Amino acid sequence: MTGGGNRDTTKLLMERSVPGRVGAVLPQPDVPAQPLPDPSLLRTALDLPEVSEPEIVQYFTALSQRNFSIDTHFYPLGSCTMKYNPKINDEVSFLPGLAGIHPLQPPESAQGALELLYRLQGFLAEITGLPGVGLSTLAGAHGELAGMLMMRAYHLARGDTNRRQVLIPDSAHGTNPASAAMAGFDVVTVASDDQGNVDLKALHELVGPNLAGVMITLPSTLGLFDTGIVEVCQTVHQAGGLVYGDGANMNALLGRVKLGPLGFDVVHLNLHKTFSTPHGGGGPGAGPVCVTDSLIPHLPAPVVTQSSGDGAPVYGLAAPERTIGKLSGFHGNFGVLVRAFTYILTLGGEGLRAISGNAVLNANYLMDALKDTYYLPYDRRCMHEAVFSADWQKARGASGLEIVKRLLDYGFHAPTLYFPLIVHEALMIEPTESETRETLDAFIQALRDIDREVTENPELVRGAPHTTPVSRLDEATAARQPDLRWRAAG
Amino acid sequence: MTVSNRAADSSSSAPFQFPYIPNTPDEQAAMLATLGVASIDELFQDIPEEFRNPPLDLPQPMSELEVQKELDGLASRNRALASGPSFLGAGCYNHFIPAIVKALMTRGEFLTAYTPYQAEASQGTLQVIYEFQTLISHLYGMEVANAGMYDGATSLAEGVLMACRVTRRSRVAVADTLSPFYRQVIGTYCQAQGIEIQSVSPSPSPALDGETACLVVQYPNFYGYIEDLAGLTEAAHAQGALIVVSADPMAMGMFQPPGHYGADIVTGEGQPLGIPPSYGGPYVGLFSTKQEYIRQMPSRLSGRTLDNQGRTGYVLTLQTREQHIRRERATSNICTNEALYALAATIYLAALGKQGLQSVAELCYQKAHYAAARIAQLPGYTLPIQGTFFQEFVVQCPVPPNSINRRLLEQNILGGLDLNEAYSNVPPSEGGTTGGSPSQPAGDFTNAMLLCVTEMNSRQEIDALVEALSEFSR
């Protein structure tokens, strides 16, 4: 609960503004006054708030307390891998020799940064079993765009101009079809079978001379390892296509299997999921791409190179010979890459295997404990997350939406809701490895209690949440009459 | 070294413990027992056996103390901006950052939250985004701004794609004074969209026609100079084209914003607003437009509404534009963006406020003009571009800039960008329908250096730069 007066969050910055207040003071000019430009070029009105430093600290601190976060709440948001974000990773990313370096300064003055990036490229190549790595893509979907542009460049470089079709399972993240479309492909949906795997029969019928490739998430968004994955890759390769891997769920696979040997040609990783870098309320992320030898010439620019002269290795930046081009202003989200590098150093190979092992153990523990209370549409061993359906509760009068809102009252963030689209009333729960058994047990108990409430006190569930700073919001009006910024009254 | 070798090489017999994994071996055994499974490895039996548990050649685990030392060592081999004068800009700027920016943005409640899909549990983040949208639209003089893009380059590229959607045209005119890095990112984004990119000279007037979707200009331009936005906007609108501007937010403390001239889409790099250079990222892309185009915008939007008890609250809105609803017909594939740095920029703009942003902009202007005037007096150095500049300017040097920069670095001064190198390092775009690589504008400069002076540079530092440059005077 936040304080009153200025520590109340009701007023916006512009409403707090008092003429004459300042939040920061700059030095006086130390150079002789210079002639000003033509007055017509000069700004006449700058409508920014005037607030003092203590007010800013009080306001933003109060705002922060209106969030759920990993540090304050269990956050089992499926497919988002909301694991603990180590503080050492943040601390090193703020070192002056890492946060305070300019992207265009000469490589000889940034050898430490370049060595870090080069070693990270090597780590990610080892983890995925794919030898080429580009680090410059800024989020998962950005990595997808890079990967699909590489797929396009690969076919065009072979004179294969008719391969316009990309197959995407019906369980895929929405970014997959959106990225394929941005790379100029036509998207065709491929069904899943009754085990949650790609329907191999449907796949065989869809592949043909126009196939550019497939986009596969492994484990799938159902939290399942597709047991037909080798045949999927072989089928696509035999048709002349490439296999794109969405690495959003890589937390399940660290050290357990490498995607390259399975048959994947290009994979993006979400460092802000698997490799513990903080989500920051919706970014920054980093979405490096890892590729087979044949795609290395097409990697986005730049990549980090190492040359060994007479003495110590020298690191530099280079554009691959047939690069798809630059996808970001400079070399990528370096501060995020530093954090992921630090995480891998801390854990080593042994630790990464322990991460996937415990993530999968925790997910199976939850799934097993809840499957008598919530309908489990795919009753088989899960990987890092379990996808339930709220169908049983819906039949008794409470939807999945209402159940997850009620979870907020119990002090738990909601699971991912209504995704994947192929599961009715889907509740997708990903506990991660960094939660204790005590927390998992408390969460299991909460979901069982809510199930009982659906029968005994349905209004309590349907009206949830009751304890959050605001209750259910009017999204329809928000979309019909968008209010997207503060405006002066009258 | 592979994982399996570790035990043999270890002098200690105790198994390594991992601070981020609470489950002890006993707890694991108890949990496995509830599943009727003997080992964690057994949970992975869906992975085909021949691919399961491959060797993993990664370093051994390290303690936090060892990790800290390793990172300190890597950081010490970089020349930090704080260690001496810097005159490098070209899209990333060294500005003062008040302490409260880091103190507030690293609060765990902001730092470790996800995208605010559950509005009731994310009011802090959603209200910050709404504040950000307000301040960015004010800064650019535009009607609406979104929750942010990845960085300035991608924000501009998305602006170009949006202009093509709005006009249903597919020819893009890019001013040759745009950053070559941004020009390249536009090329990459457009390569599969059947969009044709033309380079145009913004002055005296750009060659546009009735097929042009948009005119793309940078403000101030890559060389630091103020473009004639009034004339360029008129020229674009006369052909039914939009004008898409990439504007330095810091310059908005001093110069009329693009919205004042009727710009249609205004994007920018948010890095100058309280975000460390960090070797190129993470930053935040700024994106604003006119109200009439909001349903064509990429990325997230926070909207103000009421809850069922009449209290004000915020939600992600107009989500039917986005990939998780619209899939292959979405306005963009963007999902995770840079919310934490939108927060940083919001705190920065609140702290600097109206007076502070004006002060910083004027300091940059004053110091840059002092430096330029002094350098122009050195024999052999000239300022080849006429016009009004903000904090960056081009200097034609008597010898190649890279040799000057090497000498400056020996004196612990980070010099400006060697423009010849900046353009020659641009790789050709693959497989696109674009008009090739960016080229240096007509009348290209030889031995040209792009210098940047901000409020961080003291008069003493500027004088030291001038002194060092004078060594090459002839």
C-alpha cells in the first residue's frame, strides 16, 4: 500500500508540475557565449514537467509498488521463463568499463568487450550445437526476423526463387507468423496431433517445391518435447527447406540436447528468458541467432571475429560476406549480453544442466499435483511448463480468466492465459528452477482452494481480483476511445 | 573442458552448489518420489536417446567472487568514457545521467516484472508507459507516442514500413544526410517487402513523385545540421507522401520539434535520455505519430481507463494491431521491446524537466560551437558544411582522420568518427530490391571527421582537443 500526498500515484507528472521546481541542476557554461541560430528555428514551448528530486523518487517508488515482479511474487508465466535474475549480472553490466563505452570507439580500445562477445558467441554455439552465432538482434522476435531473412537469403543465393511458403504449427507464438510475413513469406499453418506433436501426416502433405522451411518451437508451447522432431527435420530437408527453431523454451533443454544435431538450421535464443537477464517490465531482451555452417555467410552484421597475430588474440567486428545486413543501430544489446555471459560463467556446463533438470522437475511436480483438480489435455511427461485447461471449472461457472485473476488475490502472478490457442481455456504454468518447493506447494494449494471456491463461492472468483490496486479494468472502452496520453484539462 | 571431466580435475570432493537453484539433493529425491521417477535424467526420455546428454564443452562453474574478478578484468581492457575526454557521437551520445535514474530503474519491482499483460498486477509499469507516451509526444510535438521500440534505427525502419502501409505505396526516398547505419537497417527491414529505396538530396528540394510513400530525414542530420523541415514536409505532402523524421530528443530542448512543421511520423534514439552508451545497447526507440494513424502503429500502447469500481487504471490497448492477436497480419512482429529504458527516459525527462532539458541542449550547443570556431581557426582545418548545427559538426582535416584519432587516443582523447571509414565499412545489402548501399552525399568530403561536443566536455577538454589537432596543422 502506497502513501498519501505526493506518494499517492493518482496524479501524473504533468499534474504534479509546479513552475520553478527542478529535479536536476546543470553546470554553468564555461565557454564564451556563442551566437545563437535564427530565432525561427528555436523552440518556443517545451511542455515538460517541473518537479523536484524527492517528488520523483517518491512517485516512481510508489509506482513500482503497484507491480508484481519476480522479486516480490511467484511469477509462473508460461513461455516467459520468469526465473530469478541474479544481482551480480546487473552489477557487472554497470561497470564503467562496460556501460561507459561507445559503440564506435576503435576496436583496439574495446578489446575486453569484444573478447566477452566472442566468448559468448562460442558458448551459445556450444549450447545449441550450431557453429555460427550473431549477437546483434535485440529481442526474440528480432532474432526471428533475422533467421527468416537468412532463410530467404539462403534460397535466393541458390537461385531458388519460388520457395515462398513457411509452415508453422498451430501452437506457435504469434511472433512466428508475424516474423515470417515481415521476411516476405506466405504462412501456412500445420496442425498438431493428439499427442501435441507436429502432425507428421499433415506435414508430409504440405511440403513441396515451394517450401522455404518450417518454424518449430522445441519444446512446444504445450511444454512437450516433440517426439517426432527428427522426422520433422528430415522431411523438411528432403523437400529442400530449412528448419527454424524458436528457442523461447530452451530452459528445458540446456545441456540435455543440442538443436543443431537434431536437424535445426537456425535458432534464436531469448537471453531474457533462459539466460536470466531481467525482463524490465517488457524488455530489454536479446535474441542471438545460431546457425549451421551454410548460413554463416548470411548472419546479420556485425559478428565478432578473433585473429591471432604473433601475441595475444585480437578481436574485431566484421560483416559476413553475404550478410542480410544490419538489424540494429550498433552491435546489439550489449548490456544484456554481458548479463547472459556472466550467468553462463557462474553456472558453467554443469550448472546449465542443473538448471534444465530442476526446471523440468519443478514443472512435473506441479503438473502431477494439479492434474486431478485441473484438466490436463496432454497427459504425458512435460518439460519446463505444464499446460492445463480450466474447462472443468468453466463448467461450474468460472472461466480461466477469472481463476487467474483470483490467483492475484493469493499473491501469485497469473500463469499465461488462453495460450497456446489450441487448448481451450488454457492455463500455461512455468515454475522455473529458481523457486523453492515451499512456494510450489503454496501455489498448488492456492489453485486447489480456488477450485473449491468455484463451487462454494463462485461470486468471489468471478469478481476477482479484490486485493490489487485496481480491479478489473474496462478494456473495451480503452480500445474504443483510446486515451494514450495526458492532456491539459479544458 | 567437458562437464564429465570436471570431477576428476577438481581438487575438492564436495559437489558444486548453485546459488540460483534452491532444490537440495534430498528435496529433489523427495519430489522425484512423488512422480514415481528415479532420477532427473529419466524426465528427459522423450529426447531421442542418440541425441540425449551430449558432451558440453563449457567452463567450470565459478563463485561470484571469481566471476566478479573475471568481469573486472574484461572491463579494465576497455577505454571508458569517464577516463578521459570523448568527442565521439554519431548516434550514441555521452550525456550526464542523474543518480536517481539508476536508483529507481533497478528497483526489483520494475526490473523483474514481465510485459504488463495482467493489468491489475502491473499498474506501475503501465502508468510509467503512459507517462512515457505523454512526454515523448510533448518532446516531439506529436499527438501520440507508443511504448517504445528496440532502438533509434529499428524505430525509423518501422516508421518507413508504417508509411508504406498508410499510403499503400512502396517507394521510399531517403535523404542522403541520414546516418549510414540507419540507412542500412532500413534496407534490411525492407529487403523482403518489395519496397524500393531511393537516395535523395534534401536540398534544395528532394526529387519525389506521386509514387513516393515517404521522405525520410534525420533532424539534426547525421552531420549534426538542422534540415529545413518546413520545406521538406511541404515537398513530401505535395506528392501525397508522408514525412518520417528521426530526431535527436536532446535537440528538442532547443530546436522546434518536427511536429511543429507537420511531420507525420517522428522516431528517435532514446539513448541520450538517461541511458548509458553501453557499447551500443540496450537503448529504446522513440516512435510518435498523428492520432489518425494510431491503428497502423507498431508496438505496445498503454491506455487510461476505469476499473469496475470507477478507479483510474491503465491497460495495454489496441492490441488487435499486434502479433499475439493478428499473427501474420500484425502491424509488426515486435513483442518484447525496451520497457526498462522507456522507464529510464521517463525518469530522466522528469528529473531534467523543462528547464533542465533546455539547459543541457544549450550547453551542448554552446560548447560545440566554441569547439568548432576554435578548430576552424587552425590552419588546414575547415568546416565544409554551411548551416546551423546542434552538437555535432564535420571537420575537414589536413590528414586522414584515423591517423589523427590514433594520436589522440595516445593522449587519452577519444576523437570523432572518421567519415570515410564509416561509409566504407558498410556492407552491401543481400538480396534486396533496394538501391544498394548508402553513399556519401554529393560533394563528398575527404579526410572528414564528425565531432561531437556535449555538456560532458569541459572547456579544458575542448582546448586540449584543439591543441592536439594543431599538431597536424599545415
